[in-house]
Amino acid sequence: MARFPITIKGFHKLEQELKHLKYVERLKITTDISTAREFGDLSENAEYKAAKERQLLNDKKIYDLENKLANAEVIEITKINSNSVKFGARVVLLDLDTEKEVVYQIVGEYEADITQNLISIASPIAQALIGKKAGDIIEVITPKGGRFYELLKVQYVDF
């Protein structure tokens, strides 16, 4: 797995998710397996099979999260001093079609959440913004065609 950028908050969120899977979910599943064993014949025991499937899925999630954490490149965005857009930037854009301002923060793909205005570094809008400065006009290609934005502000602040 290649290294990937992530904010400190995103890294801690993945760590918390891993702890939950290891110490809460795993324990619950183990208890469910033990309880299901008491129902008798394991070859026809739906509760046992379901618990074993949940165990397998949980172990896969744990493995995946451990790999993500091992390959994460944690970026402390508040220490970035730049006037151009790169990972971690909070940008204020003016949609030139609607005249509405939008604010996004560029984060890693595992912490992106559009409901919080956190967009992945791999997203089309982030890719169009990389390297740009306040005052630049950018075009973002969407399934409905191109959209144009003016980049009003670039900041490196925590979200």
C-alpha cells in the first residue's frame, strides 16, 4: 500500500475506529460465538455461522485499518505556510454561475465528508485547485459539464 496524506484529526479518528473494532466489537463477537455454540450442532447453527461471518468481517476491517495507519503520512496543516493550495488547505470559492461562496477543506480520502465540507485530495475539485492562488479562476469538470470558480482565499487552519 502506498503512503497517503492524512490530517492529525483523521489519523486519530482511524485509531479510535481501530480500538473500537479490537476491544469492543471483537469482544462482543466472541461472546456471541460462545453463546451460539451452546445451541448445539454447529453445522446447522445459523447464529454461530452469522457470528463467525461477523468475526471474519471485523478481522478484515482491523487488518485494513492497521495497514492504513501504518502507511499514513500525518500532515500537521497548521504548520503549513503557503499562499497556494495544497493538502490541508481551506479554500473559499466563488461559484461563477450562482455567485455563491463555498468553503472546502482538502483532506485525505479516508477522512473526506462532504457534509462537513471536507473534500478528498483525489476529488476533481481538489485536483483543479492544487497549486492555485487567491484570484485564480479554476474549471472543474463534472458529469454535467464544466463549472467555474474564483479562488477567493487560501488558509491552513484546523477544521
